[in-house]
Amino acid sequence: MIALYIVLAIVVVAALVIVVRRRGRRRVPQLAPPRAAMPEVLVTEVTSMPSLTTVRLEERLATSRGVFDRVRSLSPSDHLSEEQLAVVEEVLLRSDVGLTTANAVLEELRSHGAPDGVAAAVREILLSSLSGDRTTSAEADEGRVPVWLFVGVNGVGKTTTIGKLAKRNHDAGRSVLLAAGDTFRAAAADQLEQWATRTDSGIVRANEGADPGSVVHDAIGRASAKGFDIVLADTAGRRANSTNLLDELSKVRRVADRAPGQVVETLLVLDATTGQNALSQAQEFLAASGVTGIVLTKLDGTARGGIVIAIERDLGVPVKFVGVGEGVDDLIVFDPEEFVDSLLST
Ligand SMILES: Nc1nc2c(ncn2[C@@H]2O[C@H](COP(=O)(O)OP(=O)(O)OP(=O)(O)O)[C@@H](O)[C@H]2O)c(=O)[nH]1
Ligand SMILES: [Mg+2]
């Protein structure tokens, strides 16, 4: 009996020791961690973080920016030497700003010099030539459906741009319907359908060879009946010959602009990598389809970023968006200051 009491007492004491030890161990992590340095680190990180778009545009325009390295390396001067002016001219022409703009910049540098730095002076002059109205409208008259029509030759990036802008409109709270007005090949509608799925948009499509005007007409009817907020209409980039293509675009535009549809934007899509060729293409489209803005694609990976300036100057139509990659978010609302800074900031 006494032995039993002794064993019980040992068990109770052992249990007490274990509980006390565990409590002791649990307390260790409850010690307050050292905190003194934390707030400072956080504040530094937040304040020095540049805006996402700035980082992305400068990164994506790296090739075009590289062309301007030689301008950045010139020293400030009240009177630039002929040698320095020749460097500026060569760089501007390589970046494809065009002869008119290059001459205007040289004239300005000759008469005023560049006391605050050559890159800064060129930046100011280029910026002053980008003064178009870049607002886009997503509003139509009462009872009508706003339509954005996308035109341009094949391969420039129309369908991809529609996908990107579908996402942008969707994010802005609009319900989007895509119209597969490129009936030249079946794959075009399949490609658009993929974008519709990815961006949560509706789509109206027809068989290969169908009349593009009736596809757009059906899409507008459906948008009006179902209450979609906007229609983005794709068109073909080729036909048997270019005259037919432009005639067809004018017809599609007329159909799209008939109530209940209303064309509020006609966006001409141009490929920046084709440089000055993009300009001659653009002239033909401008005459035919009432273009309200340019989307310049593939600015990533080209050295010819200056083409933006040539396009605005020579065509008198504002660049509204620029494409900087193949992904759904790789489209930027064109901001002249951000753009020129991406090329010329030191
Ligand atoms: N790097 C890059 N590629 C792009 C950009 N925009 C479009 N692309 C690519 O360019 C190619 C052609 O794009 P599409 O959207 O099919 O061109 P499209 O004008 O619709 O061509 P068609 O339907 O043949 O008239 C695709 O491989 C796209 O991913 C861009 O901003 N940057
Ligand atoms: Mg296409």
C-alpha cells in the first residue's frame, strides 16, 4: 500500500515537472521581436518606388532608348558644334522621327543651344510636337451602342489590341461584345474568340467568307438587345487587292454607324517595326475610314520608337495607345511626357 502511495507521488511530481517545463518553453517565442529598424526600411521602400507604368515603358522601350545614348552623352553647351549637331541628327533619323522633325530639332538647337543639356533640349522640342487630343470616347448618344472599329493591314496587331482593350474596358466596368468582322479566314474568328474567353467578353462571329458588314450589324443588334456597354469590331487586314479592302472598310463603317450602332472611335492599328512604311499605309486608311486615333503596336523590341512623333506630325492624328508586348496587359494609354522621358531621361 505504502509502495503504491510512493509510486503515485512520483507520477504526480513527474507530471508537474513536465507541465512547468512546457510552459517555460512556450513563453520563449512570446518575447517581443526587435522592431526598432522596421518602420524606416518600409518608408524608404514605399517612397522610392516608381510608378509601375514608368518602369514598364522604359523597360519595354529599352531598344529605342539605347539609340539616344549618344545624345545623352553630349555635354551641355550654349553653342553646339557641327559635330555635335551631326550626332543629334543621326540619332533622330535612326530612331525614325522623320526628316521634318529632325530638321526642326536641329534648327532649334542651332539658334538656342542646349545650356541645360542636349538630351533635355531635345526632350522639350520633341514634347512640344506631341500635342494631339488623346481622349477616347466610350459613350454614344441616348439609345445607341458605342462601337470601336479597328482597321489596319494584316499582321499589325488588330486582334491582339482588341483583346487588350476588351480587358481594359472590362476593368473599367463595361460589358464588352466583340464582333468578328475579319471573315477573310476562319482562324481570325477563333483567335478573337480566345480573347473573348480570356477577357470575359461576348462575341458574335460567322463563317469564313461571310459579309463583314452583316457580322458587325448582328453584333450591334445583339449588344443593343442584351444591354452590352460597348462593341469592339475586328476587321480584315487584306482582301484580293487594297482598293477592295478600303471600300469594304468604308461599308463596314457605314453599317456600324447606323442606329442603334454609333462609331465613336475608329482606331488605325500600325506596326512600329515597319517604321516609315507605316506612314504610307496610314495615308490610304485615313482617306477611307474616318480614323480618330492610332494604336502603335510592337514598340517593344524596335529601335524606331521615334516613329510615334513622325506619325502624329505627318498624319495629324493622335496616337492613343501603344502596344509594348503580346500579353493582355501590354497596352499603354499613350502619354507624351512619359514616352519622351523613357527615351531621353538621364
Ligand atoms: N511584341 C509585340 N507583339 C505584338 C504586339 N501586338 C501584337 N503583337 C503580335 O503580332 C502578331 C500579329 O498580331 P494580330 O493581332 O494577329 O494581328 P492582326 O492585325 O489581327 O493580323 P490579321 O488578322 O492577319 O490582319 C501576333 O503574334 C501578336 O502577338 C505588341 O505590341 N508587341
Ligand atoms: Mg486579326
